[in-house]
Amino acid sequence: MKRHVRGKLLRATLGVFLLTAAALIGVVAWKQDATEKERLAEMEAQVTAHIASKAKALVDNHALALTGLVADNALGDVQSLVQRAVEKTAISSTGCSWIATANPGHPLTTSC
């Protein structure tokens, strides 16, 4: 009888221990997943912001470079330069909208 009670007690203790361990592992895995998703979202936001700042700098530099050409009335050269840039790198809609906003009705906006 003593061995039978001892076996039941051991099985009950082991069962509670295994259920507690499984629950603990589940909670830790869930928390780790949530933390990793937050970290990934932060990294994505940083990369997006970095790309946007580089794109803005690129557009600003192109605008400064084109200003001198337009001022010299070298419109044909500017149009061919923009056309080559569009063909090679596909100017983003941000750059085109910046040109359109800065110079409404300008012939360069027709290539965008």
C-alpha cells in the first residue's frame, strides 16, 4: 500500500512539474516572439527612414545640378540627361513630384 501511494504521489508531482514547465516554455516563447516582432518593426522603420533620406539627398543633388543647365538654356541637354536617368534608374515619383512642384508647367515634368 505504501508503494502504491508513493507512486501516485510521484506521478502527480511529475505531472504538475511537466505541466508547469510546458506552460513556462510556452510563455517564454510567446514573449520572445513578441519582442522579436517589435525589434523587426523598429529595424524596418529605421531602414525605411534611411532610404528616404538618401532619396531626398539624391533628388536635391540632381535638382542643384540641373539648375545650372536650365539657367544656361540648355534645355535639350537637360531633357536628354533626364531621359537617360529615367531609363537607367527609373526616377521615383517623389523626384518627379518635386520637379513639378518646384517648376509647375516645366517641360521636364512631361518625362516623369
